[in-house]
Amino acid sequence: MTTLLVTGFGPFPGWERNPTPAMVKAVQRLRLPGVRIVGHVFNTVYAEVTRDLPALIAKHRPDAVLLFGLAGRAGHVRVEMHAHNVTTRRTKDASGAFHASPEIAEGGLWRVATAFRCGPLAARLRRAGLNARPSPTAGEYLCNFSYWLALDAVAKRLVRRALFVHVPLPRAPGHQMRPGLPRPLGRLPTQADLDRVAVMAARAITGR
């Protein structure tokens, strides 16, 4: 039996609407042969992610960790290739706090990479009509922070593989396509589109 831990985030300063809890639910509704799916939505708080992600890994012993986060200003799905050893001093978490230090791991590597092949997943999403690209950086906020912790668990052989997928804010009903751009580049996704992203990523990371 393969165990998949899939996570999302709640609201955070400046973004009261987060599509990732619905994406977690979309994955939890899947019935994949030989796969047990554990879902969790983090409060967007450094202290809670620091506590809860290792605890979830210790409790459920997942083979794979699939993390979703909102990149509100992005116009496409970003399949993240790396996490960086940095935290932002520009945006506080949902509790009003910054991370305790500018680095996630003092003296640690500047960057860590996932062993998951991001390019083929992005290509598969594009073939399904979804605007997706591999991304070299998961940013400096809690998305990057959680990805670093997940990849650290991989390095410690607590997890076999981990992947972070950033998604844009889904368009509201009646949103118009940007003129002059072909589909799918000219429009933001719907929540249903993002749920499809979640399902395809879950199938890819579990090999189903």
C-alpha cells in the first residue's frame, strides 16, 4: 500500500481566498488502487507548519508528499523544481509573525531539488489544456518553507518523493479572456481546472 500525503493552505495576508483546500478534497475523493490518501490543510503559520508537517510524516509514514499553494499573481500553474533556504521579511504569516530567521536551516544548502520529474508533468497538464510550466523557485514564503521541510524529509529517507505545485487564483464567474492571447494562455483557470491539476499531480506522483 502506497500512502500519499496531500496538503494545502488556508488564507494569508492579502489573499483571503485560497483554492488549495478544495484541491486537497479533490484528491481525497480519488480511488486509486493500492493508494491510501491522507489530506491536510495548514494554517498559513510558520510555527504550525514547523510542528504539523513533521508530525504528519511521522504519523502516516507517507511514500509521497504532494503540496499545493497559491501564487496569487501567477497566470499559470507552476510545478516547482526547487526549494530555497530563505524566508521573506516582507510578508508576515497569518498569525502576524515572520519566520524566526532569514534562513530555514542555518548554514544549510542554498537550494534543494526534488527528484520528481517536473517537466513531464507540466507537459501532461498542457496537453490537457492547462497552462503549466516547470518553475525554478517556490518563492520565499510558507510554500517554499513547507517544500523545504518536505524535501528535507526526503533527504532523511522519511519520504520517497515530494512535489510542490503552485496555482493561480481561479477566475470568478464571468471573467473574460485576456484579448490577443490564445487559449489556454489567455485565461485564468476555474476551480474545476485546478481540481484537475490536483488529480493529475496525484496520479503522477503515485504512478497511477
